Amino acid sequence: MRNDSSFIELKARERARLLLDDGSFRELLDPFEGIVSPWLEAQGIVVQSDDGMVVAKGTINGGPAVVIAIEGAFQGGSMGEVSGAKMAAALELAAEDNRNGIPTQAVLCLETGGVRLQEANLGLAAIADIHAAIVDLRRYTPVIGVVAGTVGCFGGMSIAAALCSHLIVTREARLGLNGPQVIEQEAGIDEYDSRNRPFIWSMTGGEVRYESGLVETLVGDGVNAVKQAVNDALAKGVPAQHRTDNYAWYLERLSNFDTTKQADSEQIKQLFGEKRS
């Protein structure tokens, strides 16, 4: 595969393999283990043998690492009991490695619509475990999140993204708590037209999230560019202050926002953009 090929077009397993050093990829609980969701088949949904979650161990620049990649093509990258447990357990094991003197690095490829509705509370519980595991692990090593496209990162997993030490996005990425269709359903089409793609990307796309200071790095859609951004982020180490530790600043900004006007990209940049300066 050429180094300048599209990262977005890769499946989760290919993304994990390419982010790790050549020849170091080793998958944990791979499809041949046959660990599937016990809840989908009864609802008439074809299961996937890895439940849409790839966990790979290996090295990055020679150092031990785990790359966890969500397959956005399976159930919209949704998080269920099995997929969520795989991610949470991998993060917990990485934290345990660090406590035992093994400096395991962590990279998360986040292509997910959030909780899997067919698994409801089980998925929500799994996402809560993921949040706790990220907060635990990021004390020892930076947890790097990558949102490339095409699914984006929404729901409870957008909170997981916000908990990461460093976020990398492409222009094609989207990041937000609620998805466009959910907002339209609850607030109406006049508030948020889920079919208006330019509007959606102007509000939640990678570029506006970068310009608003809500993510650290904006890269082009290329394997080499993403891999270099991941390496650079890991090299920076654990930040002196994670964005979630600075919640008071964000709350103050939100409390002063005029909700009587429909938000647009310029308002978003003005609201949070000074954080980048």
C-alpha cells in the first residue's frame, strides 16, 4: 500500500496495522475467536465476529503500543456490550502495563455513532467503563484519538474523544455529542437540517473543530500524514493540563452564549477559538 493512500478509505484493521510499526501487528480477540454480541441475532441483525472492534498490540517507533480501532461500517461503529468491553479492557491492560513499568502507548481510531441502541444500557455501561479507563491511562501516557471519517464520532464516544490527551482530525471528520438526525428529530428541521451536508460540516466538521481549539491537530487524508501526526502527538507526552481539567473555562464560555440565535460556524469559532491563541 502506498504511503500517500487514503486513511479514510481503510477498514479498522488496516488502520491499526498501518499505525503500528511494520511487522509488529498482533490482534487480540481476533475474528477467529468468534466472540460476538449475544443480543443482535435475536433482533434479526447479522453479527460480526469481532463485533466491530479491533484491538492490536505492537510497537510504535519501537515502543510498546496498543491501537484500538472501531469499524464504522458495522452498525455505524456503535458500541455494544462486547465491543465496549474489548476497548475498555485493552485500555485497562495498558494502564496496568504502565504501572508495572511497561510504557504502553495508546491510539484510538474513533469512527462511531455512540451507543448501540439494540443493546441500550449494556452499551452505555461499556462506554462509561471506557471513559474511566481513558482517565486512568492518560496519567501515564498520552491517549491519542484519531477521527478521520466517514462516520464521525458522536454520542457517549464523543465524550471519550474529549477525554483523550490529544485529538487528530481530518477535514472529512465530524465530532459532536448529538448526531444531525437526532438534533433534527428533537429540535426540528429549522434548527438543524440533517440533509444539509455543508451546514453539518460547518458546525461539526474537523476544520471548525480545529479552528475552535477543540482538537489539537488537523491533517490531510493520507496514511503518512495521519501516522506522522500520531507520532508527533505521542512524542509530546502527557499534557500539563488535559482539556477536561479546564472545564471551568468552557462552562463560562457556554454560560455567556446567546441561545436565542441559531448558531453558525463563526459563532463557534468566536466562542472557543481564543483557546487556541
